[in-house]
Amino acid sequence: MTLWPFGKDANAAQQNSQDVLATLLVMAWTVEARDPYTGGHLWRVSRMAEVLARRAGLSGIDVSRVAIGGFLHDLGNIGTPDTILRKTGPLDDDEYDIIHTHPSVGARLLASHPLAALALDAVRSHHERPDGTGYPDKLKAEDIPLDARIISVCDAFDAMTSHRPYRKAMTIAEAMAAIRQGIGTQFDRRFGEHFLALSGSGVLEHIVGHSDDGVPLLSCTMCGPILVARRGQGAGDTLHCRNCGGEYALATGPHGTLEARQTGRVGSPRELEPSADTALIRRFIDGGARTAIGHRLRIAA
């Protein structure tokens, strides 16, 4: 099967594929925006997965594909009700059963997509565990696709180091201890140990608590959810809480960092519409995702 007439115009085929990938990334971003407590999760998991894949010695093509999978891994949350995504307390058993469907929902969504091969393993299998107790397929050890084994570690680490309304975020050291404890049962041994080796390197500190390179997360002082600034925003620009709708103005703090200060306004329906960070997505594609796309096109041609 060919994706586009690769032999006739390779540049056009590459550009078309990049544009199609961009639509998937925008969709994933919009799905994430439904949850006011996880802003930047997709970017963070993708960045950590890229770093981990490089640390493990994977090829440039594999690193590129893993980064794409990290960005798209939660695509299946499109089928998760808002009442669950936005719940401010721990989930009950029935709600967990619904959450457990998101990998298979995402896989079905991707199944017939022309770029499915770049992310299908990550989307379907990132909650599998080496001990066979994961979902949706209860795969074990090496039966779990490589991309999913990498993303599983990064996904869990980001969840542990992110604030939730019912618990505080772990420190990097605390989350690393949890990763160490789960190696061989929850996490792949090879990639878990490579991830532990990142401790003290300083690279994770630039990802944890950020939504983009050099862009730390802020939070709503009224109800707690994340406020996501974008690269290039500065003093005077406004942000809105996706939970309560409160408006914040960015201001320069005493140490030169950006702060979010309440304006007393509530955003209009138009201002509260989720809007993907298309500049970040374009940088993501230009920064390495195109490597995996080009490889996929050469295989399909």
C-alpha cells in the first residue's frame, strides 16, 4: 500500500505526510485539553520518551517514532467522559474500567489511518506490564512492543511528578524510587534501568513541570488546575483556567520568571475554546518527527 505517489514527487509526499501527522497531533492536543489537570502531559511524555530512547541507543528512526508515539499515546481518551477526566477525587472501580478502555479506543481510531504504523503500538500497549497484569491485552515482557515499553515508563513518571486535585506531585527522587521498585513487574527492565540512569543528569528537571522547552507550568489559584503558557507569551498576555474559566494575566515576577495574576474576569466561551499549540506541533515535526515519516514513506513506496 502506498500513502501518496512517493515515486512521482517525494517532497510532496513528505509534506503531505507531515500535514496529516499534524492533524493527528492537533487532535491529541485537543483531547488532552479536556482534562484541566494534565496540561503538557503529551509533550512531557514525548520528550522523556525521546531522551530515554536515545539513552538506550536506539536508531534515529526509532527515536523519532517513539517520540511520535509518546505524543499520541492517550488519543483514546477521546472516548472517556468528561465526568471522569475532570473528577477531582480518586476514581471508583467502574470509572477505572472505563479508563482502561482508552488504549483500545485509540487503537481503533488509528487502525485505518495512513500513519497508523508510527503510533499504533504506543497507543494500544502503553499500559501493558511485564508481569502480564496490564491492559488491554495482558501482554508479558518481550511480547510488549518496544515503543510501548519505553512510553510506559515515561507516562507513569509524568503522572507521579504531576499534581492532581487529590494528591501532591512526587519529587523526581520519589518518582525514581517508585520506578526502581516497579522494574520487572510494572516496567521493562532494560528501559527502566536506562531511565534511572537519567537521575542526576539534569535533563528531567527541564521537562518535569513544563509544557514546552523553557516554559514552566503555572496553576489556577482559585481551583488548582494547570495553566499552560506558550513559548513566546510574556507579560500582558492572558491565560484561562480550563476548569473554572478564571482569567489570568502574565506578569514578570521578582526573579524574572513569569507569574499568572488574576484579572477578576471569567473567559468568554470563545476564549475558553481549546486551541492547539500549532507552533509547538510544527517544531515537533520539524525537529525529528519527519525522520520517522520519511522512513515510513520509503517502506510504503
